[in-house]
Amino acid sequence: MSIFLCCRRFPLLVLVGHLCFYLLLGLLPPAIAQPAAPAAQVSGTLLDTAGQPLAFATAVLVQLPDSAIASSQTATELGGYSFSRIKPGRYCVKALLMSYASARSAAFVVGQEAVMVPALRLVPVATALQEVTVTGSIPLLEQHADRTVVNVERLNTAGETALEILKKAPGVTLDKDDNIVYRGSTGVNVLIDGKLTYMSGAALSSYLKSLPASAISQIELMPNAPASMDAAGTAGVLNIKLRRIQLQGLSGTYTLGVGYGRFEKNWAGTSLSYNVGKARLFARLDGGRYNSFNQLTMIRTIRDSLFSQQNYWRPLTYSGTYATGVDLTLTARQSIGLQLRGGADQTTALSTSSSVATDAAGHPGGRRELSNPKNSSATNRALNLHYRFALDSTGRELSADVDYVRYASATDQRFDNRVFAAGSEQGRPAEQLRSATSSETTIRAAKIDYVHPFAGTKWRAETGTKTSWVTSHSTLRFDKLLTNGWQPDALRTNQFQYDEYISAGYISVNTSYGALELKAGLRGELTQTGGRSATTGQQVDRRYFQLFPSAFASYKIMEHDQVSASVSRRITRPNYQNLNPFLNYTDFYTAQQGNPFLRPSLSQSLVLNYLHKDFQVFSLSYLRETNSVNSVVTQNDDTNVSTSTPQNLAQTNTLTLSSGGHTDIARWWGMDNQLSGSYTQVEAQVEGQPVRLASYSWEVSSDHTFMLPRSYKLLVGGSYYSPALMGLFHTKASGQLNLGLKKQIRAERASLSLRVSDVFNTSRFRSTLRYNNVNQTWNNQWESRRVTLAFTCKIGSGKTQARHNVGSADEEGRVGK
């Protein structure tokens, strides 16, 4: 009996609980059941000579007399560290930080009571750095119990954007509209530095395209996120960590790049940090000019006729993003910070479309041609205020975040249609339209979190609350050219107002028993929404409360072998703009329409992992979504118009088995491989007719890094995706081969990168739709093959580290285009 039939008969969470229980029960040695040896906690603070906390310094617990390293960790922003479950013995603490002399505490004895180590003060050193020989490097992929980490710095990212880098993460793809798909679902939350982008769809794609890959340090993939994070994201969470310099003084980097595919493009950016005393300031500014194209060929069979449609899109985009902020240390236990980020882009595009009809005998009929010039602009800005307070040295901490975010976009375009008779090259004007679209979304959110370790035990609790308020207003105005000039088109003009309130609270606990670590949490969210169309008079109000449990278990079998299991229930609320019921024609035969009756998607997710060192021996993932939102195409056989509408599918099941990781073939040759296979099953009701689709698929990627003499690095990589099921689309196979060369220059303070993407121009989206009266074939091609050259140089010298996580909400994740 298949796993899908089992899941229908038994609640998934109950089934998972039994699986995890028997799995861990069978793995636990008898010693686990015996009383644990007494253990205690060792805590302290790392300061500079002025008494200010040294954020992100390294604290090392050293066991005496043999000087073996018992444990190590990175200090918090307040310079604090805390080692738990320390066995009785004699120890000392050593503190390390680049550009500071190391410091070492006096020896102390650990018994059953907690130990507070006197503050260690590190003295800055002014000596110049000598040449360092690197004998190894971090792997491209790191596998952990609750997440997979992609170290972007291992890649040759010359000329690539954040959106392109995401496609290199295991389990992540893009659909035909550049929406992010994770674990076979578009229900994914994207965060930056632990903070949601507050965008989705075209708005999120546009923002990630304007963010250069060189600004990214890591990408974290979390299929099951803890209760402390928003429950949004049925497939999970992707967290993009940006580079952040922690060295004292002024440090940074700047990048210049040019590229050419079918058209030219260029970009530049800089990232700066100034850390002095109690203040840490940072700024990032990126901008570029991007000239590209997109070509869509769509063939539709309607009754006995064949419609062939060619759409060509040629955009020229000027874009820029910025981020700046300051972190201030108020006292040894308190800090406050302010962050401001934003961006803007301006696009001028010319779209053309040609549609030709062929009858059953193969005779071509008339054709229609469309010229669609378009000007669009978008701006976004976000303000975050965060506060941290370490209540004492035991690890109790209170934090708070306040966010204000605003997005605005506007588009002006014309639709000039011409009709040609069969065999004629003389066309006559048909329907002439013009439109003006504007949208504004404002998000306000606040959250408070509290962490409480229980003294003398291995238990730790977290709790918090959050509230948010979203307002979104969009206007679409259409005019039609008549004999007396431009007149309003009442059938296509629309105004839509959307309001949303979310109140949430959570509690989670975690503990450990020897080699076994456990964590469980429960989050509750109350949602109230209201959508109103001023033109159609439609109004949809919803109010619902949902509970979202999550649980994690990890067991270390041996020093380098670990098994883990996690389970969670999550939600994806509809994109704000998808709720707008207006009907928007993209050409004479194609339209898009929102759906104000969309319901939130809910999911149950299970992940089982077995790790050997940093290699993922296997990962078994099961995702069950109900009411998942996907684009559904309906076809009017009388008017020949196809309309794409977001609709709730009844159920989607995805079962995935994957394996992969990093392997060093030789000191000069590193290899990162990923292999996965999936089974996807979709059930839906389309125009009252049941639709059931199923598909097996697999994908593989292999990236090789060769260390060459004279500081050269050669990168060769490729990927292949088999035919798969994506919503109701059956996608065809695709793949690509990439080549890169990187050279370190100026005493390794600068680098020159050359990259050739998609050497054989094989990366494209090809798919078919087959259900009810819909029979369509799509072939979407873009500027995937291109050559890019980039130069990056350091300003000052420093150590880069990902920025701290700040509180957020899932509201930004649903701002549409």
C-alpha cells in the first residue's frame, strides 16, 4: 500500500510520531536509559580593552591538563558565551578574534554547579598580516540536522544574481514565471538575514535579480522551521545570508562587472563596514543595467484547429538596491540597532505577439499581431528597529523587533492589435487599448521573543508574540480607442483594497539526553482578512485560527554519524495581488485573472536525514499540501481565449529521496554532487471536472573545483532535470553546463572572474498542459547562455560573517507584482 494511501487513513502527525519513536528507540544504546553523569554550565563574556563586547569572537573551552578542545562557539552580539552539559573536570577558556591577541582565563574546576568565568579582555594588535597558505576550503554544501547550507563563496558567481544562485540549491527550481519552487511547491518563504523579503511572485523575482550573488555568504534551506519563525511557507524556508564585515575600522569590497549573451549588461556594487567602539555601521549599494530577452512559443489545440503563438519580450532594466544600518552597544548586556533597506528599478520593454490559426486540413487561416510597448517602475523601502537585552549570564535574553515596509509599483502600456486575412500581408487595425496600473502595499509588524534556560537542567524554553497589519491597494485603468478618441473601458477597469491582521504566539522547548537532542514547539496564528473590489462590488472577509506544531529529534550514533527527524505543519496565505479579481489581457487570446476566493494552503511535512560528517547519505522528504495555490488554465473554445487563474488544488503529495555532499578527490580537486528522485501526485477540480496527475522525476548536479598554480581556480559544473510535474504542468527535461575561471591578484586582495553560463544553450522551460479541453505546449527561452567578467577588490582587510538575524513576519512574502 502506498504511503499516500496510508496518510489518508491516518493523520500524518500521528504516523510521524510513531516513525520517529521507533527509529530513535532502535538506535539508542542501553547507556541512554542509565542516569547521566553530572554536568554543569560554563558562561562568560568577551570584551575589548575599553570594556565593550566583542561580537562574534570565538570562545574555546579547553580541558586540562592535556589542552584538548572540549567545545567552542561564537560569542553573541553582547560578547556572551555559554557552554552547557560540561562534564566534571579542570578547564580554562581561550578567546580568539582576528586582529586581536588571544586571551586565556585562569584554570577552574567544573563540578555540578554552574561556573561563571571572569570577563576576558582582548588586546588589539597592529602587526601586518603575513602570507597565509590555505590547505583546504569549506565545502559547497554543509548538511545539518535541521537545514542544508550552501556556501556561495565556493562558487564562481561572476555576473550572477541572487535568483540564479538559488537555482543551485538542492531542491530549488524556477517555474515559467520565475517563481521559486522548493520541494515541488511554490509555497516557500524567502528570508534575507533571517528577515522576510515581504515579496512574492514577480516582485520577489525582480528584487532577487537586482541583488548580486557576490553580496551573498550562505543560503540556508529549512524544510521544517521551528515555532519561533512564522508558520508561513508550506514547503519550508530559504534564508539568504549576506556578507557582513566584523573587523574594527573601515573595511569593505567593491565589484565591477560586464556581461554579454544576446545583449550587453553591466553592474557595479560596494559593501562597506565601519566598526569602532560601541558602534558598528554598514552600508551596501548595488546598481546595474540589464538588457535581455524572453521568447515564448505556445501551441494550442482547440477542437480541430491549431493556434500557434509567438511572444517576444525585450526589456531594458536599470535597477539599484541599498542597505544601511547601525548597531549600538548600550551596556555590556544591551544593544540596539537600526536597519534601512530599499531599491528601485525602471524597465522599458517592447513585447510583440503573433498568433496564427490552422484548420483541420492544415490550411493556415488569418493571424493577429500585437505590439505592446510598456514602461514600468517599482520602489521598495523597509525600516527595522531591533533591541537585545541579556538579562543575566545564564542565557536568559529578551529581544524585540519593529518593522515598517512599503512597496509601490506602476506600469503604463499599450496594446496595438492588427488583423491579417489568410495569405495577406496587409493588416487592418483591430482593438486598440491602453492601461495604467498602480499598486501600493504597506506592512507594519512587531514581535517580542524571550529565551529562558532552566538552571541546573538541560532544558531551555523560548516564547514570544507577534502582530502585523497589512494594507494593499491596487488600481487598474483601461482605455479603448474609439472613433471619438480614448474612452474608459469599464469592463477592464478595477480597484481593489485588501486588509489583513495576524496575531501570533508560540512556545518551544528543547533538551538533550547524552547523544540525543530533542526540540518541540507549538505556534498559534489568528488571521483576519478583508478584500473589496470597488468596481465589481465583490467583498470576501475571512477569519480563522490555526495551530502549527513542530518537532525535531537528532541522535549522534558515532563521532561522524548522525540521524535526525523533523515534522511540522505550516501555511501559505495567498499573494495579495492574486486575490484581486480583475481580468487583465496580455494579448488577444491570453488573459490573467485573480481569485478573491482563494483559501490558504496547509501542509504536513516530514524529513528524515542520515549524515556522515558533512555528507548527506540520504534525506527522505514527504510533503502533503491541501489547497495548494497554482495557476490553472481554462479555455473558451468559442472565443479561443485561454485564461490563467490562481486556484486551490485539492491535494498535492511529493515524496523525495536525495543524497549528496562534498568530496575531496585530491588536495587540488574538490567535488560537490547532488542526486534526488521524486514522486509527485496532484488532485484538483477544474471547472467541475476531476483532474488527477502523477509523475516520477529525478535531478542531478555536479560541481568541480580545481586549484591551479599561480592562484588560479577552475570551476566546471552542470545539472540535469528530468521531466517532472509542476502544478498542472508536465515539464520536459532540461540541463546546462557552466565553466568558470577565477584568478586571485594583488596579494589575494582582489580577484578576476570569468564565467560562461549554459555553454550549449540548453536551459529553458518546456512543458505541456493536458486536461479537460486544454491541450497546450509551452516553450520558454531566455538569455541563459552568456559570458560575464567581474572584478572584486577588498577595501581595508577584514573577516566576513553573516549578519545577525532579526525578527520579521511572513507578510512581505506575498506582495505580488
